[in-house]
Amino acid sequence: MSWAQAILLARGLSRGWGGICSTALTGAPFSQVTPQAPRGLHCSTAAHQPDSPLVPRPPEPQRGLVKALAPHEELFRQAPDGVRDKASFVQAVQNFTQYNVHKRGHVDFIYLALRKMREYGVERDLAIYNLLLDIFPKEVFRPRNIFHSIFLHYPRQQECGIAVLEQMENHGVMPNKETEFLLTQIFGRKSYPMLKFVRMKLWFTRFKNINPFPVPRDLPQDPVDLARLALRHMEPDLSARVTVYQMPLSKDSTDATDPTEPHIIGIQSPDQQAALAHHDPAHPIFVEGPFSLWLRDKCVYYHILRADLLPPEEREVEEIPEEWNLYYPMQLDLAYGRSSWDDYEFNIDEVEEGPVFAICMAGAHDQATLAKWIQGLQETNPTLARIPVVFRLSPSSGELLASSSGLEEPPLTPPEGREEEENNQQRQQQSQS
Amino acid sequence: MSGCGLFLRSAAAARLGRARVAFTASRRPLRTSPPSQAFAKELFLGKIEKKEVFPFPEVSQDELNEINQFVGPVEKFFTEEVDSQKIDREGKIPNETLEKLKSLGLFGMQVPEEYGGLGLSNTMYARLGEIISLDCSIAVTLAAHQAIGLKGIILAGSEEQKARYLPKLASGEHVAAFCLTEPASGSDAASIRTRATLSEDKKHYVLNGSKVWITNGGLASVFTVFAKTEVVDSNGSVKDKVTAFIVERDFGGITSGKPEDKLGIRGSNTCEVHFENTRVPVENVLGEVGGGFKVAMNILNSGRFSMGSAVAGMLKKLIEMTAEYACTRKQFNRNLSEFGLIQEKFALMAQKAYVMESMAYLTAGMLDQPGFPDCSIEAAMVKVFSSEAAWQCVSEALQVLGGSGYMRDYPYERILRDSRILLIFEGTNEILRMYIALTGLQHAGRILTARVKQLKQGNVTTIMETVSQRVRDSLGRTVDLGLTGKLGAVHPSMEDSAHKLEQNVHDFSRTVETLLLRFGKTIVEEQLVLKRVANILINLYGMTAVLSRASRSIRVGLQNHDHEVLLANIFCTEAYYQNLFALSQLDKYSPENLDELIKKVSQQVLEKRAYVCAHPLDRTA
């Protein structure tokens, strides 16, 4: 590492610590740390690429991995028939420490173990991360004097430690006291891994519940349950009812490619039901979709039943009936309204959209399946029988082709200006969900 | 007819009837002044209509004697023969008790004499209510019968209808019920589902639908039913409008459900009533076809004032019972009555009872003035104040009693259960607060229209006037609305309290003006603002009532009038500071006003439909 880079790094580190110390002293929110602080860390990793990840890739390029065996790979191949679980992973790590008393090549081994964690299904296990950190020899990399801490002391090892923390971060694993203890033992208090640790401690708690619409960590495997979850996730009205219009034919046919009896699950709220009941049968309503919805790493597709917005001249003006409330007047007979300095309404340009009457998720996205949904809806919405329903199914939407190819029927009447319409729908969906 | 009706009654009732005829003849000519503006509405404009409330309404000596003679037997009956505990436990008023009530004439207290009722004035009705309320189940049964059940016939019925139904209702031979509430319709008249359709021969209406929570639904043989009918408008369009009907049980097709199991007033009969193709003759339409909304509103508005005296009667009894306990129960070698925290509770009960009594009789007196004055705001205020005071006082009384208050062997827990309904029925207190505030604001808004418009248009003189007014107010000008001083209406011993009232009224009118200027007609949506307006008004009315009553007591020289002065001064001071706080909350950007935060909290809770906060033991890591 060149001198210039080292100096840069050192400045970044001192700024980072300075930022933390100053916030700790003044009690100001942590976000006020000078924006240069993280940039200092960037410098350490890859030469000033703004989008590069915080932690470097392991020294050996990943593509090379497939061909050339990484060192210590054999430790993870000891049980080819055996199950890959936490116990075998721990065994592998212990084998390394026993076999290699001097811990030669421990950085490489840790990088390798980090990559293997997913295969063993331990990527969310805090104990395993602590175990990996425990591989580092203690006290060796701790800075002994001020110059050690100004200039990056054992950079490769520190970066490796950061990589462990980074992977924890990516999987949402919160470090604990033991992690802290290990890090102080290995790298000391004034080190990059410790900085990372402090930041994780600070921000994890704040970000953990930042999503007001949390998705459970383990999604249900059953597509029916998954659809139920997704529909509930999209529908803001808590009194909406989920209806299973059709269960998949056989229990094991969980894939969406079973053409005969795919699952159909819909959701409708009482308000939507009332709106549909008031819909003028002269105007058609549309089944549109599929639109995609991501739940963690799963993508599901849904369809909506919607109508166009009524032109302004046809809308019924909602008026307060004269004899409505038996107890108190619902409106005052006064000639003046709210004064402008008490009107806190922002001037918002609202794009009005047509009503959405119901949402459904089905195992197949063809018209026949969706027609069954409409049939099912007719039971609770008798007016639907009199309203013409137009199916406007788009043949593809992103990954859809890959997941259920061949099932898509071309829409009956591909309307012109489809793309524009689709864009509108997408926008509408975004605002709906 | 009148003689026939009275024939069945006890001697006391007959005496009362005779005396009352003489009294009405003598009383009416005394009050010849035209009905002036209702008192409460004028408070919104910063005026105290002294004529209306000073002096405190009195009854003549004759009337008083007669009512006392009548009250005696009723009170004796209620204390000696009515077993409230049994009524509560069995969920039914025994037949012999009902018979006795009928023979006392209590089923026709406000039915005019020519139809066989007692024809009591509102004041006397309130006085009797004090005693009847010793058993809440009976009070509710009687109120459902005559305050709402048959009130429609008195208020809106034709001569034939009155002659046909009132005598039997007054004698108690028939019991009446008021059928308005439906599963989907509480105060919302538009969602009434019960429907009456005119038959082919146009002689009958066919009534279909269900009503819920009908008091006396199982006992009644005459129902006042509200149903939707098709009405042809003046411009030819057909509209659904509410119409009131008098329906006899004998018309057929009427079934009542099983009595509801209730928290309190368990002796009263509450059940569902179903109408299935009930044929109602067209003569039984109450009022006009399509005019049922007004009928319902008038009935509901007319019956509320009596709750004040009823609760006061109940509270007076409760104070006696609790004081007995507090003065005999010993702890640490001292009676409970010697502890300050216990004493405080009695002061509270006495004060509340005094205020509500004053408000109730002041309102009753106003209502008894000729010319059918509209006192619906006042009546609503009495209802709100008395029901809330009842709940508070009964709860405090239970606190004094400690464990024995909680036991079923004692009557206290029953009183607590019974008094809870007061805040709910006859229009919930929330709804009545809206009524109180909005009706007053409507009145004030109309009168201030010109002024508000000038202010909004930036008329320089009006603005300057307003500004200088406000500056003068803020410099601490004392307000004098003429309650005190030489020839003042209020006795000098309550001069301070009177000044407080004047100050409050003045500030209130300023605030009302500002509110109207700020919100205009959209104030309907500002329910938290309206609640405060109503609370202030209730306090103002209470202050006026106690000042008026205590002043009269001093001047007439009633027994213990110094005690009344104490109570009046306590209430006025408390209410004054409450009002000041509420008024400051009504200011724009007032630091006391947490409405925005409160709205946010409730919005988030209701969005989740659950308590939002994480558990205190939860961790993020």
C-alpha cells in the first residue's frame, strides 16, 4: 500500500473517530457526522469508486473460484454425503483451528467461510459470526502506539474483520457483547472493525423497524398462504376479507404451472364492495395485470379489478340530506367558510384515479382462471353480473415470462396506446399499495 | 273525559288536579311578556338575558302545597313498597308495583287533564321525577312511556288521536314505547330501514322492519314508530322520507324479542320489536306524512330537562346513605367523616347536586312560560351536566364506602350500574355537546354575518374597532353586564362570582366571534373545538343557575341559604377557571391545545385498530 493511500486512510480514520466522539460528546444525532467520514473508508477499499461496496471482495476474484480451488476449500468438503448444517460448519471451523495452530491463512479461511455460510444455512446465526471472529489471533493486531492507530495497522486483517461485520449487516444480524469483546481483543478499540461495529450498534436498532409494513422473515412456502399474505400486505383496509375462490388441485402442485386448477385468492373490502354495488353497469370494468409485488426475495403477481374514473359531469355530487341527523345540525347555514389563514391544506395536485374494486392472486394469469375469480366475486357482488368485464392482460411484465412461460394467452383485444396505459396502471398500483 | 280519568286515581291525585286547575287559571295571566330570545343562545353573543333567569322561577304557595301533598304518598310508596334490589335481581318490575304506579297516576303526569292525565307543569313534573328516580328502572320505564312514548301524540297528534289514545295511556291501561333506533340507525335518520308502504286502497300503511333496544318494547301496546315512506315532492319527484305512526299492538304482525340483559336499569324492559306486514290505518299517521323527522326531533328535545331533577333526587338520597356510613365507620379511632379526603367528596356531591337541581328547575321554569319557548339547548345542557355529575358522584360515593360499595348486598353498586346509562341514552353526551355548540354557533353566526363579512373584506373601521376592543380587553377591563351593584340581580354576597360569570361570558363571546371568523361553517368538522364551546356554555349556564337560585334563597330567607351561597361560590370559581382554561385552549396556536397531537395518536391507533406501542420489555437486538 502506497504512502499516499495510507495517509488518506489515516485521515479518514481519524475523521471517523472524531465524528463519533464529537457526537457522543454533544449528543447530536449521529447523522451529523461529516460526510467525509465514510468516504475515508471508501478510499481504503477500492480506488475512489463511489459505488463500490464498503468491504473489499476477497483478494481472489470470484470467477476464479469455480476453476481454482480456494485454499482450505477441502475443509468444507469433508462430508460430501453429510448434511450441511450448523454442526458441520462449526466442525469445519474447528478443524481449521486445530489443524492450523499458527492460524496461517486465517484471513483466506474466513473469507471462504463467509461465502460458505449460505450453503450451510447459518448466514443469520450470530454465534457463527462470533466463531469466525474468534479465529483471529488475539492481541496481535492491536495498535500499540499512536502511529499504529493513525496508519492502518494490519490492513488486510482489519478489512477481513469488516467483511465479517458487513455480511452480518447484510443479513440483519445484530452484533452482541461477545462480538464487541472479540473485536477489542483482536483489533483494539481504535480500529476500523470497531468503528463498523459501533455504527452497526447505532443504526441497526434505528433501522430495524423502519418499515411500517413489515414482511415476515420467513415467507410461507404454500402459494395460497403466500398470496394471502401478499394481499393483506397490499390492502390498507383491515376489514377487507380474503376469499379463496379455488384451491390448487393437488396439495403438492405448488408450482404455478399446473394449468388445470390453479389457486385463486382474492381480497375485497366492504368499501370496495359498496363502490362496486354503486357502479353504473353502462360502464365496463377491467381486469388488469399481472403486476408484480416483491416480498423479500419472492416475486408474486396480482390482478386488479378496476374501473375508469367517471367523467366529471357524470359524477354524483354528494350532498348532505336535509333530514339526516336527529340530534344536531350537520351543516351550519352560514354564508362564510374557513378563513385562509386557518386553512392548513397544502396545495397538492392530486391525480384522480378510477376505483379499484378487488385484487386477486392466481396460480395462472390466463383469462379462464381470472374469469373464475370474477364468477366467485359475483356471489358477494350481485351487480357484477350486469357489468361488462373486459380483460386487459399484458402478455409480459418483467420476470413473468420466465416463471410461467407458455401460460400467457394473448389478450383478447389489445387496446392501443397500451404502454401508456400500463404505465398509468403501474403508477396507480404503486399508489394503491 | 277528565273526570273519568281521574276517577280511578288516588285521592291525592284528585286533590292535586283540582288545585292545579285553579292554579293554571291564576298563573297564566301573570306572564304576559312575549317570549324573548332563549337565554343560552344569547350567551354566545355576550349577553345575559336577565329577564329569563332572574329571579329564579317560583311556584305559587297553592301549587307548592298541592305538590307537596302529592309528593308525600309517592315518596312513601317508593321508600316503603318498592324493592329496588329485587327489581334489579329479577330484571322485572312486579305487576303490583306497576298497578300501584298506575293508580297513583304516574303514567299520565304530563298528559293534559282533559285526556285524563295529571297535566303537570314541567316544574311539577321535575319535582315528581326527583322521587321516581329513587328506582332507576321504574324511572326509565315511566320516562320511556311518557317522555318519549306518548309525547308524540301530545305534541303532534290530531284531536281524534289524542282522544283515542291519551286517556288509556294516561291511566296506564296501555303502555307506550318509542321505536326509532334500528340496527343500522342510531342518530342517522337516513339509514332507517323500516318501511311503510301505502296499500292499494290507500287506507292502510303496511309496516315492515325491525327496531332494536326499545324500552317497554315487551310491555307496550301503543308504539310510536318511525318508518320511511315514499313522498311525492312539490316538484313531482318521489323521495323517501321519515313518517311517524301510532301503531297498536292489536294491528297484528308485531313481535317483541326477548328482554335484553343489561348492565343497569335491569328492571326496565328493553327488547327488539319486529313489524311484519303490520297494517296501520292512514288516520294513525302522526303529524304529516313525511314529517316524521321533525316529530322525532321535537320529542327527543322536549324530554331531556327532567334528568337534572331526577339525578339530583337520586344524589340527595345517596348523600344521606353515604354520610351515614362516613359518620359511623371508625378507622384509627376517628370517624371517616373527619378525614379531609372524605370530606372533599361530600362537598363535591353536594355541589353537583345543587348545580344540577338549580339548572333543572331553572329550565323547567323557563319551559313553563307561555308561548312554548324553545329551551332545547338548556335542556340538553341539563342532561349532559347531570348525567356526568351523576357518574362522577356515584363513583366518589363508592370510594367513600370502600369495599361495601362494591358488594351486591348493598344498593350502591346497583346505583352505579344504573347511572351509567344516563350518559348514553336520550342522545349520547357527545352528540348533545355537538347540538349545544352548533345550535348556539348557528344563532351567533347569523347575527354576526355582517360583521364577519366586513372583517373578511378588510373593512378598515370594523377592523380598527375589533382591534381596539381586543386591546381594551387585554388591558384588563372589568366587564359589567349589570348582574351586580344597586338593584343588581345577584346578591352582593356572590358579587365575585357574578363578576366571574360576566367576565367569562364576555370572553366567551369574543372567542365565539374569533372561531366563527376562523372556521365559518366548516366549524362543524371541528368537533374538539365544539366540545369546548359546549363545556364552557354548560358551565356558564350552571353558574347563572346557581347565582340566580342562591340570590333568591337569600332574599326570600330560605333555610340554610348561607350553605347555598357557599356552594354557589365554589362552583362559580371552579367553573370560572375551567372556562378560562378552555378559552385559552380555543385560541389559535395555544400551547394548552393538544388537539393536533391527540388527533395524530388516535389516527395511528385507529389505522392499526390496536394499541401501537411496543411492549416495554421488547428489545431491538
